Amino acid sequence: MIGEILAVGMTIAVVAIASAISQGWVGSRAMDAMARQPEAASTIQTSLLLSLAFIEALTLFTFVISVLLWTRI
Amino acid sequence: MGENIKKMGQIVDYLAPYPVFQLGPVTITSTVVNTWIVMGVLFVVLFLATRRLEQLPRGKQHVVELVVEFVWGIAEGLMGRIGRQFLYLTGTLFVFILSLNLAWFIPGLRPPTMDLSTTAAFAVTTIFLVQLIHIKKKGIASYISHFTFPNPLLAPLNLVEEFVRPVSLSLRLYGSIFGEKMVVTILFMLLPFFAPVPAMLLGALLSTIQAFVFTLLTTVYLYIHMHGH
């Protein structure tokens, strides 16, 4: 019982750590670039949103797996 | 403690779609009915908003032109003038997915994108359409050589990448909307009326971003197919 609950929780927790670190990295680089060249801010903003969505998608795949595990307990 | 976990496990059953009625051999689920209601509201709103189009926009025509210019800006930023012919596909995707994601503003509805069927239908149809557009605009020879681009040995990898695109598109949209709904429902069970509000605000923002990302990715895939890698 404990093992099953732990599995469901750890699945999301570990993936969220990696996703948060990488999204923070991407965001900080984008802000540096936007501060260096404000006239390109719109292009950088579009690319930033695209990158964030890709990284977020990995977390969401794992979330779906975790929900599947949760309903099997 | 086990029964509390099992009680919260019923949330997935609560949020799952349920069949409403049968039309011959096809079961109509609640997701399809929600989609019909959103389609009806969208038809009425857009019909009233584009009644008398004038050269100099006034009033509600501004909003419509805002949306069109937004989608046109995405396509033009990537592809230039030739992006104009794809405005129908990407514009429809953006407006439809945005209204489906925000369908919970109509009381009693749940967003139909909370069901994997809807998002999978969107993704598979879009990717299939991109292949057809490529074949129609540039011919079959260009389509086959598109997969053997750097080296014919890499053709299986290119094929796998092409097949993974609908999977990732559908799961991205499904996961974010379903996850947001589940968080709001759990918060509502714990502390009604106050706790769900920040989650719902975040959910509204996230829904818009997901619709935008779907449209942007479709435009990027169209660009890749029209211009080579």
C-alpha cells in the first residue's frame, strides 16, 4: 500500500524537478536575450513560449501515466 | 487511509465522459454534446460579430480583426507571404481550440478537450492534413525525398518523428486541460468557493497558451514540410 502511493507520488515529483530546472534555465536565457536587444523581444517571446510548451509536454506525459497508476491502486 | 485514497480516486470517474444517448451504432458521450453546445454558441457569436463588415472597422469588428491579425502574425513571422494560404487551417484551429478550452465559462459544461478522444482527433487530423498539403503542393517525389533528407539511412528516424508528432500534440493538450480540471476539482472538494479561484485563473491562462502552442506547432510543421528541414 505504501509502496503504491509512493510510486504515484514520486513519478510526478522527480519529473517536476527536472522540468522546473530546465524551464527556469530557458526563461532566464530568454530574458537575457530580450534585455540585450529589446527590438527582437517579440520573436524571442514566441520562441520562449514554444520551448516552454515542449518541456511542459514531457511533464504532462508523466502526469497521464501517474493518473493511470493512481486509478489502479 | 486506504479508503480516502480510493475516494479521491473516484475523481477520475467523476471527470470521465459518460454516454448520453445512442444514435444507431454510435454512442454519443457527454464530450460530444459539450462540443455541439460550444459549436452552437460559437456560430451564433461569430455570425453576429461579422454582420456588416466595413472597410474602417468599428466596434465588434475590432475583436475579430484582432484574432485574425494574431494568427496571421504567427504565420507571417515564419513563412512570409505564402503563409496566407494556410490561414484557414491555423485560424480555425486556434479559435476552435480556444473556445473548447474555455468552455467552462458556460455554466454546467466541461471542456471537451478533457477527453483524449477530442485532442487525438485534432492531432491526427491536423498531421494527416499536413501530409496531404505537402503532397498536393509539391508532389509525391518531394514528399518521399523529404524523409530521406540528410541520408537515406536516417529515413526510419524521420518516419518515427513524424508519427510521434500527433501523439505529443494530443497528449500535451489533453494533459494540461485534464490536469487543471483535476486540480480545481480537488481544491473544490477541500475548500469550496475560495481555493479553486487561483487555480481557475491559472487554468484560463494555461488554456489560452495551449491553444496558441497547438497553432504555432501546426504552423512550424507546415513550414518544415513546405521548405525542407
